[in-house]
Amino acid sequence: MRLAVFDLDGTITHRDTLLPYVMGFPMSTPRKLLGILVFCWTLVLFVLRLRDHGQVKSAFIRSTLRGQTRARLEAWTAEFVPAVLEDGVFADALGRIAQHRKEGARLVLMSASTDLYVPAFGAALGFDEVICTGVQWNGDRLDGHLTTPNRRGKEKTRCFEALRQAHPGLTTAAYGNAGSDLDHMRLADQPLLVNASAGAQRAAARMDIPVAERWQ
């Protein structure tokens, strides 16, 4: 039996999912523009290396979606996820997921994106387990601060190691598309970098991680 761990953004989906999720959420244009303007200050601090990826993610969510109700966000997720799955995913990724499922693998979706919608992707695609970044609620209203570490880079590695310990003896496969995925992929028995930039491909080659042609 195999443990097959897939990244989401850029590995299964054609692109990042957080930006279109937030920008597609039905709200007034002035409210959306105000949120983006507020977020720009955090983006400047990130460029100056005074904020990390998790802080930027939280700031983006808080500046745009904070205060929205759980019901409204769940309704939007129920529209957003099927729309992405209809024409925004790689057929090769779906084929690889189906192949692992047929072989009896335990499928894990591990993403730095948030639990506003990643669990819905996991359920729709038939994953057995979902690991993603958590966001905080104040009762029925979204707060937007993170409740977990941002599931990226070394944090993904920590989660991957925990998966291996929870399922000892299983052969591990790992799929990712970014340089930040390589840290945990190097630990897998069967890693595969897909849809990657030239820089990520060069880094993968230095680690002896196989690189696939761009998925269709």
C-alpha cells in the first residue's frame, strides 16, 4: 500500500486558488477595493521581509473577508470548488489521483491554502485526509487570523514526517509544483515535481527529484 500526498495549487489546479476565491466572493466593489488597499501595506512589509507568507495570507483574508458569515462563505465555497474542478484542473493530476485510488493508496491533500475551501476540494476529489492552513472564526463571523502554522515549506515537511510516522511501512509518493515543496518531497520514496518553474526544476535536479513534463 502507498501513501500518496498531493499539493493543490499549481499541482492539481492550474493556478493559485486563494486570490480567485477572495476576489470572486460576492461583495460590493467599494468594500473589495478598500480591502485590497488595506492589504497593500502588508504586501510592502512582505517585500521588505518584515512579514512572512503566513502573515501576508492572514492579512489578505482579514482585509477582504473578515466579518463575513459562515453561511455566506460556505455558499460561495459550494459554487467556487465545482467551478474550478470543471475547467481549472489538470487532467493528468486527476488521472494520477485515480490511479493511486485504484491501487488502494491512502490519498492526502496537503496545501498551504486555507480550510475555507481546501476540505471541499479534498471531499470532491476523494481524498482520505486533508491537511491545510486553518483560519479563525469569532462565532459565526470570520476573523481571518491563522489557527495553524502556514502549511508551507518546512511546516509541510513536519506534516509529511507526521504522516509517515502515522502510517509506518507505507511507500510514500509526493507531488508538488514549487520550490517550497521540495523540502518535504525529498523525503518521499517516489517524489515528482510537476508544472514547475525553471528555478524549481534546477533545484529538484540537485536533489535527484524527478521532474515531469508540464501536465495537461
